[in-house]
Amino acid sequence: MNDSFPGLRGKVDKRIPCNCKLCRADALPEFFSEKELRKRKEDERLRIECRRSYEDVDVLELLEDISADMLPRRARAELQRTRARTLRVFLASSSELREDRDAFDLDLRQQNDRLAKEGVYLKVVRWEHFLDAISETRLQDEYNRAIEQCDVFVSLFFTKAGKFTQEEFDTAYGRFKATDKPRIYTFFKDALVNTGSMKPGDLNSRWAFEEKLQKLGHFKTSYENIEHLKRQFRDQLDLLLDAEP
């Protein structure tokens, strides 16, 4: 109806009543802005706190005015999947660790079966996922913007610390200092090196980056092989999920 009045489009915001236990029993419940709820849905932030009861309520239930308990089992399972808390994980490394990065990526995706029971979905973000088309800015700038939207930043290093991986770390660290996210993890591979494939300055760049991390008070983690890496990150992920609501 509001759209039928010239000049009102976009200026009138619908208010949606809270459906927490306290508000359902109150004649004057807390109200949420529909625009805010739709923005949270778009950003996959599907829980919002009632300012009166401090209870977390479901954004999709508020928008769609439907409870999961009212749906058939199959539809209920699909709804629960879409409501899962999405944890965006940006995975960075130089090309020399492509195999480790692929195996680590696969392990993160396989963990979604386990995490689904906890209402968590891991979404892996890698530079390979971006379209190699002409952009108004550097393609690296697109990666950096994606990093700023992630919850977790993981970088892998071996014989070198490439300039783009370092730039991605700096972007993640700057964002972390400003917003406390993303959580940053750096893993350094300790393994035999084929010196014939190395370039002058490779190890120097790694050592310089390790020194930089020490000055920042950030502790690196070493791994021997991909299985060692996966075990260590699973432990860190469990600690992270336990620490955050």
C-alpha cells in the first residue's frame, strides 16, 4: 500500500514484532526494522538479540512468520540448513602450496557434515573462486575486500612469504585490529626443500615475515604435512566455536 503513494518508496520501514518468549506474552513487544532483518538475511547473520529479553531470535522466522516446528520433516531439515551460522574462512597461500591448500579446503568442506549438528556452516573463500575478468580495480583489491568480510583468515607458508599473501595478511590484521575479526591463523610448513626450485630471497622473505609476526605478538604454528595441518586447525576451530556464541 505504501508503494502506491508517490515519494514514499524506500522511506517507510516496516516494523516486525519480536517473537521471543517475553515478547509473545506482552501486549507491547519489541519491534525490529524489516530493513535490518533483510540485511542480516543477506549477510547470513540469521540470529538477532531482543533488546528486552536478550534472547536470540531467528531472523527467518521473523521475516517469514513461520516456525520450523510447523513444517514437514524434510522441509524442516532444509530450513535448518539455511539457518546455519555461516563462518567464512579465507584461505591464502603461495602457488607452491597449492596441493596443501586444496587438501585443506576439502577437509573444511567435509567438516560441514559434523558441524551441521551445531548449526554451523563453513564457507571457504579462495582467490580461485573469483572471476578473472577486467575489474575497475586490481583483482587483488577484490580479494582484500573479501578478506574484510570473512570471520577466519588462514595463511600457509613454506619456503617464502609472497608479497600478495603478505598483503592479504596485512588486510586481515588491519581489519582485526579495527573490528576483532577475522581471527587470524598462520601455518608454516616444516619439510624437506628442493633447493633447485627456489629463487634468491625466498627463505629471506619467510624469515622476515616470521620476525614481523613476532613483533606483532602473533604466534605462528608449524606443520609437518597436510594431516598434521588438518588436525591442528580442527582443534583451533573447536576452540573458536566454543568461545563464540
